[in-house]
Amino acid sequence: MSIRTENQPVRVLYSFPHKLGGPRICNIAWQQVNGLIAAGADVTVFPGVYSKPLRGQVDVRPTLAWRKVRIPYRALGRVRACELHDWIVSRRLEKLVGKVDVIHLWPVGALHTLRAAKRLGIPTVLERPNAHTRFAYEVVKQECERFGIAMPPGHEHAYNEGILRIEEEEYSLADYLLCPSDFVLRTFVDEGFPKEKLARHQYGFDEKNFYPPSEPRAHKNGLTMLFVGLCSVRKGLHYALEAWLRSPASRDGQFLIAGEFVPGYTQKLSTMLAHPSVHMLGFRSDVPELMRQSDILVLPSVEEGSALVTSEARGSGCVLLVSEASGAYCKHMENGLEHRVGNVDELTRHITLLHEDRSLLERLRAASLRTAPEVTWTAAGERLLQVYRDVLAAKTQTKKQQASLSSAVEVF
């Protein structure tokens, strides 16, 4: 058995039940592991499938693939595939006692491992890429009903009692919940979770892909405002369109929408989308260049974890116009503008303010770019590693207190 000393790197078992290196959360997990490696952690990764090489020395042990043979997620179904991954990791954990300091897990693929870790005395942290699931389901459902649109059957943000039951049990079993934004943390506090159980970390952006233009921006009369992401009620695109068309910025500016629309949403927005200043681009693979060409990134979400596009936009030189639920890393009137969820009047004023005061736009852009290195994936890896250290320090302190209490009882 190998016991960690204070001078050794933190030894992390990173369990991810999906395709490490794929899109969306699969990319978040891949970037997190790279950041941890760069920060000096000793990482062992158990992905469901390993689809993209990591940067640096790391021990990768896929659970749902062997060489070129993969267990198909579609055949099993997402929940069953995640549960199988979780069961395999929990069985392997017995042989890793004394070789792992902390376990990092992801939702819907953690219950077996959390139970095993608790029995073996290994601290656990559970990733929370979105707000508390009950809150997220309810707020998206309410917004859809208010707007008069139904979520597509089986959509990941449609209410699912089975998923909610699994995730709430995971919340209970995990030692700590990793919250990537103040908004996410607040949703858990509002659900009655103690702040001591909630650990703030962050996500980031890849500065090799997202960087500002090399040449100064050409002077132009109209603003270019950009929306990037799935065009859905949850992302609040309807609020962005309404605010844009209310603002004088729409007279000589352009609003670019990069992303696919969920069924039925386009029809609901058809009148606003038909405005000559609005341009539907569909899915785009050149998002970094679009950001470099735009003045503003707008994201009026009603619920998020911490939208990656907000950090990517900052790195590219876009000024953020975001809702308080976007999970963006920005400070109002310092390096971006933030509005209350669903407040079209506020968002309209913010668009108009930047349209009329270009010196403010440039000041916000300069401040955003100056502090962008604080929200890269490298910075995120360092912060996550510090969270692990804090978890281990808290565990050590608890053991000392228990030992002291036990000694006091014996003396008594």
C-alpha cells in the first residue's frame, strides 16, 4: 500500500462515464484533465470511452472500450451505459486504496463509486455542470410554458423523474459538489445545501483557438452582436431578439445567430428572425473567427452551469452581455454587462448603451482581455487542484478532531 506524503502530487481518480474528448461536457472533462496534468496532479482517468489523446503523462483506463471494440451507448441507453461505467469503476476501486487521494466524478455515473469510496474512506467531489437539477427542470419548464413551446421528447433539459432521483442521491452521497459558477452554487444553497459542501471551481477557454484580432478593429457605424449555442428557450434567444429589435442598434447593426434551433422555436420567433438586421447562420465550425469579428456576445440564459462561450468570447475580444444565470465570469460595468433573467428592458438598455457609447465598449473590451488569462483552462486546472488540496486538508482536520475527541472520551 502506498500512502501519500505532503510533498507528493495529489493523486486523483477522474471518473467520466462518457466519451472523453468529445463535444460539450466531454470537452470540459478533457480540458479539466489536461489542466490538472499541467498543474502537477497525478491523474488516473477512467473514461467510458477515450476519444482524444490527452496532453502529458496520464494513466487512462477506459471502462466501455477495449482497443478498437466499444460498447455502444445507443444500444445500452445513456443511463445504463453510465451505470455500467460506474459499477466497473467501483469494482476497480478496491485495488486503488492507498494509491488515490481524491475521486472526481460526474453525474448519472457515480452512485456505485460514491458508496464504495465512502466505505473505503476516500473523499469524493461531484461535478455539477449545471444548476441543481430540480431547479433547472422547473425553471426551463416554466419558461417553455410561458413562451408556449414544448420541450422535444427525451431532451436532456426536459423533466425526467428518473434522472432527478439518481442525481439527488448522488448529491447526498458526495462529500463535495463542484460548482463552476456563483449561480450554480446559489441554486444549491436555495435547495438547502450547506455552503461547506459546495466547492467553487471554474471552467475555461483554450487561448490557442480563442484570441483577439491581431489588427485594431476597423471603425464602423453599426454594432455586431453574436449569439452562439443551441437556439432554445433555455438560452433565452427570444429575449435577445426582442431587446435587439427594441434598440436603435438594430437600425445599422447586425445580430448574428450561430447555432441550430430546437423544433418549433424558429416558428415562434419567425417575425423577429425576419428582420433584415438578423442573420441565422446555423451550426458553425468557425466560431472563434466569428467572435473576433463581433463586438458583443449576448447570452440571456434562464439557466446554465457556466457557459463556455462566455469565456471563449472574452478571449476573442467580445464584450459580454449576459444574464445573471449564464454563469459567466465577469463583473458588471467592469468587464461586461449583466442583466436580471428575463429583463428585456435592462438588456435593451445595455445594447443601446454600447451602441451609443463606443468608448465604454472599448474600455470594457480592454478590461475583459486584460483579465482573460484568469479564465483559461490552465487557470481552471490550477483552481481545481487547489480545491482537491482544500478537500484533503479538511479531511485531515476532521481526523485530528475525531482523534482529539476520542482521547478526551478515554481520559474521561
